[in-house]
Amino acid sequence: MKKVLFVFLVISVTGIITFATTINFMMMSGSGAREFIAEAVPLFEKETGIKVNVEFTSWGEGWTKLMAMVASGQGPDVTQVGTTWVGALQATKAFVDLTDMEDYFGGKEYFLGGPWKTRGYDGRMYAVPWFADIRALVYRKDLMEKYDLPNPPKTWGDLLYSAIFLKEKGEIEYPVGLRGKGNGHYVGSFLWQNNTDIISEDGDEVLLDSEKAFESVKFWADMLGKYKVMSPGLADMGHNEICVSFFNGDVAFMYPGPWFVLKVDRKISEEWLKSGKIGIALQPGKNENLRTGFVGGSDLMISVESKNKEAAMKWIKFLTRPEIQALLAEKMFVAPTVKAAYEEPFFHQEPYAEMWKDFKMIGDAGSHYPIHPAWGAMERFVPQIIVDIFSANANDNLNDEKIRSLLKEYDKELQQALDSYK
Amino acid sequence: MTSLKARNALFAYRLLIPAIILTFFVHIIPTIWGVYISFRGLNVYYIRDWTQAPFVGFANYTRALSNIQGVFWSSLSYTLIFVIASVFGCFILGILGAVLLNGYFKGRNVIRGVLLIPYILPGVVSLTNLRFMFLQDWGIINSILLKTGLVSEPISWLTGKMALLSIIIGNVWVRWPLWFITILASLQSIPGELYEAATVDGASDWQKFTRITLPLISPTITVLTVLTALWSFNNFTVPFILTGGSPSKEANILSLNIWIRSFKNWDFGMGAAMSVVMMLIMLILILAYLRFTKLEAE
């Protein structure tokens, strides 16, 4: 009995000494997330002696869990957050202001320009950029070469012409794959590609009830309703289904991030890359000079209630080291936010070297939704307008009048949300 | 005797105390808190400290009831259609199932067990399966309809006007077994002599059904109707699972609408105001029902 107690005492004390500090980290599930954590956490624990407990949650639940965390004051020390959430979360004052720690995390020159802008509003830093979700035009390069179509399509006209051509040739019935379910960031993209935005630069006015916004929404709505180069079945599809459809030969143009290669067996995606079937380019704009796409991703924030802020900052600094960013890219196929990471050997390995070069170039020309406290409330507009457009199409009343009326209504509603945060 | 009565009553009250305490903390306090929030401008700025949220009077109610696109009112009308159609669907299927299974035949017990499966399975499982069946391009329902030539193009079950029918089907699917098993139990308690006497008097099957069966099972049907209506009115699971939380207008019934306002928009004040209005509507319906049954009894 004494021996048992002695052994128990030794184990307990060893445990206490070995992991004197424990931090909790909430991460969104995604392809490769668990594999990344399985490698990264032991490295960090060995290096620092700080234990990391990781809780996975889905993107859908993550927003709700964050709200519960803010309301209750109970939650993880470090949280992964979507870049579009940073403004709203900063406004809650439930997260640590890291402005004075900018240099500790590397500072402006350490990170890519686009992701750096997502760190907070009013010049403050509440979030550290972690990885970039760069949305590109991924397309069937082989078909464009076969039929001598614009390669890549650089304008909306190029995209539409190519899609109609492929449809009429009998090659693919519905060549364009844009998600009809969930948060389709292409809604913002089409606005930026027409040199407009959702809210004005001064953050005071919603711009949806405008001719440019109408043109933007009409363009992709017409691909669905008028030209029928988008399947009505996309209403039920998210990125997973669209990427699978792409590799099944049922879609020729889609707007995913680099993670699209993980949606099917890696052998298939690698084979397609090697054989030149896949083209990756900046999304087309209304004209060539307006080409851009959504560059989002994830940032890391520290809870103001955390009792281990120093350990939390060490964990974040670890996650933004170039070699760890490369590990993250290897497992999850997301783009690093750290410039130096792109020098890591992983990004020069075939058959992905060209792909990463393309995504990095695209990331530099990307755009993002406003980092604004009201954006959390306004972001619902994005999936809702997608649903409304697909619904109108299903109800056979998708026309210009319907689009204008939807945009007018959303303009009013979002203006109300924006005004409530002044 | 009085002392014994008092002791029995005290014993009964003691047994009720845990339920009362639970109801107080799970229902009463949140309801009062919800009413309080409905008069506050509670958004992301005030989540950490709700008491700092400004008092806005009836502004949340005004916004909710005169909402853009008339969302509240269209949501309410779709909710009422959802409730009425669900009750009707459960009634028809429940009666049919119970009457068919009332008589003995080989394999009856097996069939009865199979028909209970949608009720026994967790709702998320049944409804997720149903969602896959409804998928426009990949779902089995469209596949069968197209292959049999019943439709020439795939139907958009989960988007647009068909979305309301889909959530009604989903709700009936998970609820109708309760109707059938309860009505079956009720049928089996009807004395057989009544039917024998009716047969002797020359009554047809339809007359036996309408003059004997229906009147005797009507108390059961009444209870099932009230319960199904209440459960359907504030049902969240069915539309959420089938639409993925992003419903088209036709499937955006009140419960889901309130959730979206509160937990997606972080507009808790308005979500609370809509909840209070929903509660008042249900209260009016229940009071009307109680008054109607009281008059009927008198």
C-alpha cells in the first residue's frame, strides 16, 4: 500500500513539474487540422514545457461558442477566429489588446500585407494573423487549351463566354461551381471586381442599393438563371461537394482556396496538377484591371479572462514561426501569413510549387470585408442573399426587378445594423 | 382524517419541489430575463456586461414587427401553415396506421416496430438522412422521380417554395409514429361489443368508424393535436437540420428566425422581442383552446 502511494505521489509531482502551465486552445475543424495539431503540439510542449489542450469545433458552431465564451467569461485561452469576426470580437472587449506586443509577434514587415490588415480596427491589434485562405479561380486549363478559350479568363466576359462555350459543346452541363449553401465569399468578390464594396470607405454608408452592386449580383445571378451555366443544385452544395464535382469533371470553374487539393484523394489531385489539367489564377473582374478575390483566413486571439496570457502568447508566436506555418500548410493546405514561410522547402516541392507561387501572387491582390464591429451582425447578408437568389431561381422569379428589390431591402437592413454600432 | 389529508398533500408538494425548482431555473427565470432583454439594445458591445446595454423601450418590438421584407409576418404565416399541415399530416397517417394495425395479421408486430423507427431514432439522424434524400442533384427522391418520368427536371426540395413542404414532411416524419401508437392503444381499449352490436344493426364499416371509433378516440386525438401543435410551433430542429441554418423565406419559421437574429446577428434585443411576441401568440392560442374545450364540456 505504501509503495502504491509513493508511486502515485511521484507521478503526481512529476506531472505538476512537467506541465506547470496548461493552456486551452480552440481550433476550427478542417481538413488536416487534427494532423497538424498531432505534430505541432508535442513540439511546442517539448520546447516550452507548456501543455496545450486543444478543443475542436466546427466553423458553424465556432461563432456560437465564441459568443457563449464572451458572455460567460469562461473559455479557452487562445482561440482561432475567422478574419471576418475580428471586428465584432474586438468590440466585445473580451480579448486582449495586443497593440503594444506587435513587435513581439514580428510586426508589420513579418506578415503579408493583406492578412496584416485583419488584425483589428482603428489601428489596434487584437488578433495575430495565422493563416490566409486565399480564394482563386481554379479552372480546367486543359479544356481552355483544347478549345482555345481565354486562358485564364481575366474578365467576367471571358468567364461567361468560356462557360457557355463548354456547355454548348456538350463538354460540361453546368461549368461554373459557386456554393449555394453557407458563407460564399464570392458575393463580396463580385462587388470588389466591379470596383465597389458593401460599405463605404468611411464605414458610414451601406452601398448595396447602387448600380454597381446590382451589376455585380446580376452577373452571377444570370449565370444561374439566364445562361444556366450554374446548376440549381448548387443550392445544396458547399465547397466539399463543388471540389468533388470539379474532380469528377462536372464543374470547370470554381473559387476555392489551396485546400481544394485535399477534397479528393491526394493521388488524384496531384495527378491533375502534374498533367496540367488545373489552372490557378486571380479571379476575373469586370475588366482586367479589377481582378481580385477574397483573401480571408484565420487569426488568433487571447481571452482577456485567460490566467496564462504569457503562455498563450508563446503558443501564438510558435504558431507563426515560418517552419510551423509550413507544417500547417502541409497538413491543411492553407497559405501562410508569414512572408518568410514561403522560403521553406515545402513550398518548393512538386507538384505544388507552381500552385503555391500562384496563390501567393493572388494573395497579394486580394480583398477583404471591412474589419468593423458591425460586420459580425452584417455578415449574415452574405449567405442570405445567396439563398434568396437560389430561391428566386427555384420559384421562377429571378429577374432584374427581384435582384434590385433584394438589394434595396438588404441595404436598409444592413444600414440599420451599421447605424446601431455608431 | 384532516390530518391524514394534510399529510398526504404535504407529501405530494414535497415530491413536486424538485420539478418546481427545475422549472423555475430552466423556464421561469430565462423567460423573465428574455422579457428584460427585449427592452434593451443588447449587441456585441454589451455581451460581456448585459446590464450596461441601453434601455430602448419598445424599439426592438417596433423593429421586429415592421421588419424589412415583412420577415416577422411572413415567418409567422409560414409557421402557422407548418403547424396546421403537420398536425393534419400526423392525424391522417396516425389514424391510417392505427386502423390498419389494429386487426391481427402475420408480421404485425414487426411492421409495428418498423413504423416506430422514425420516432425512436434521434431526430438529427432521421432528419440528416432526409436532407440527403432531398438533395437536388444527388438525392434519391429526385433520382427516382426522374427515372420514373414523373418529373422532367430535378425539384429544388430545400430551396424556394418547396422548402416549406420539405420541412412539413420532415416534421410529420418524426412525429407521426407517436400518433399511430397512441391511437392504436386507444383503439384497443374500445369494447368489441360495440362493433358487434353495430354489425347486428346493419352499420357499414364507414358508419362504425365515424359513429363509434372516432368519437371514442377523440379525447386522445385532441391531446395529440394540442401537443403536436405546440411542439411544431416552436420546433427548431427540423428546419435547422433540413436547411443547414440558412433557410429560404418559406422555411424560415419563427423559431429558426429568432435563432438567426439572436445567435447569428448577435441582435439579442430583437431576438428576445420576437420571442416574447411568439410566446404571446401561443398564449392566446392556448387560452382560446381552453375556452373552447370548457364551452364544449359545458
